[in-house]
Amino acid sequence: MKIVFLGTSGSMPTPSRGSSAVAVRRSREIILFDCGEGTQQRMVAARLGFRRPTRVFISHLHGDHILGLPGLLETMTLLRRERSLYVYGPRGLIEFIKAFSSVLGGPGFPLEVHEIVEGGTVFSCPGYRVEAARADHEGECWSYALVEGPRPGKFHPDRARALGVPEGPLWKRLQQGEDVELNNARSVRSSEVVDPPKQGRKIAYSGDTRPTEAVVRLAEDADILIHEATFDDSLGERAAEDGHSTASQAAEIAAAAKVGLLLLTHISSRYPDPGVLLEQAKLVFPNTKVAEDLMEIEIPL
Ligand SMILES: [Zn+2]
Ligand SMILES: [Zn+2]
């Protein structure tokens, strides 16, 4: 699983930072968090492709997070995408998509739009689920977490053999966590031959938000928290007014949620050098990086 930052700017893009969008590549699939203007261009640069199974999770209906949707749909249509595209986000998203589609023409592939009305699991499939929690911004805004299910522990064939389990269907059942009974009426527990399941990976994405307990809970024990840090600490009042976070506030959320790595994004155009944000955040949460456009982060199993 790999994170690719497509856009890391605050509301105003800069020569080196485009509007908000983060892609997660998980096996063949792309999970996109926000879709700011120019997302499709940076997807080309990142060679992500437009025909893959894709789900887009929009945090809120501010232009710097959604204006990439018309372009993305257009590009996918031009490339004759056939597969359905799934888009999730706050109330009003359907109206927004209808409005631009009525001018541009609808997409040339099936589009399913889901408006989120309450937090919790908003999508799940066999390998992972996406949870939403209400962020603290202007209007309805959602933070998201991609949470993988636990992975089965390692199976030890030598132990199975030693316990007299013949290779074949019984091995499979043991691997799936089932206890089995042998012909001699002796039973073998799965835990005797399989290691305990391993926790899956978890990525949390704040969207625009003031620091909030809801994101701490959502991001608990995540491998990676992608949190907005629009301002440095000297502009704390401005951050509170505009519904944003400072670098230290993002770091406090990361520390409280006990995440592995904090990535700061949504960087205001006033910081051509984001060094000050990094310094301030690191004092609170040392394992912090500032995201850059097209930066890629692998998350190993
Ligand atoms: Zn924004
Ligand atoms: Zn916003």
C-alpha cells in the first residue's frame, strides 16, 4: 500500500503545491481523499491511471477540495473508462456533480455518489473499510480513515505435520482459524499451528479542521495520520477563526492518537519554505514530515 500526495496546498495553490488531493494505491485500487483542482493532471504525473477501481472520498464542499472532480470525470470519460466510479462526501455533493454535469454532459461511465449523513463505517469490502468522523470546519466536513482488516497469522506446516494433520483440506481450515478433528478423534486447534492474526494497516486523513477529539479517536493507532497544518503557531487565532489547525495542534492530535507517522498537508501559500511548520510540529511529535506534491510513502505490511 502506497500513499501518493497529489496536492498539498492550502486554499491557494502555489508553483510547487496544487490543491488538496491524496491518493492511496492499494493493490489494483485507488482510494482518493479529496479532489482539488488539477488532481487529474497530477494523477498523470504519478502514473496512477484512470481505469482502475477507484473510490473518491470528499471531505467538504470547498473549492480547493472538489474542483478537480469535473476534470477527473472528463479525463476518465475521454479515456473511455467503463468501470463505475464511486464518490462519497457531505450533503450537497450530488447537487454539485449534477450542476457541472448539466453543462459538461454526464460522465461516460456509471457514477455512484453517496452523501454521508452520519459518521462510522461509510464503505467496507473484504480487505478494508473506510470510516468517517465529523471534522470541525466551516459547514459539514468529514475526516476519513482507511482501516484494513486483520491479516491471518503465519501457518506452520511443520507443526501441523508433527500433530498428525495430513496435508490437504484440513490445513486450509486450520489456516482459516477453524479447529479440526482428526480421524483418531484427536482435535487440533488452529492456534497450535497458526500465529495470531496481524493487525492491518491504517491511514487517517483529517481534511480541513480545527483540532478535534473526533480526529484523535478516528486516527487512534494509525500507521499514518495526514493532518492539515495550514498555519504556524504564531497564527493560532487565525487558524481557530478559519476552522484550521496549526502545526503544533496537528502534532498534538498525532501524539494523542499514538500514530506512527504524521504528515502535514494543506500548507498555506505564505510558507514557500515549510521549515517553520516542521520545527514546531516536531517539538510535540518528532516523527513528522511535511507532505510535498508527488511525494510517495510506502506502508509495508
Ligand atoms: Zn481547504
Ligand atoms: Zn475548507
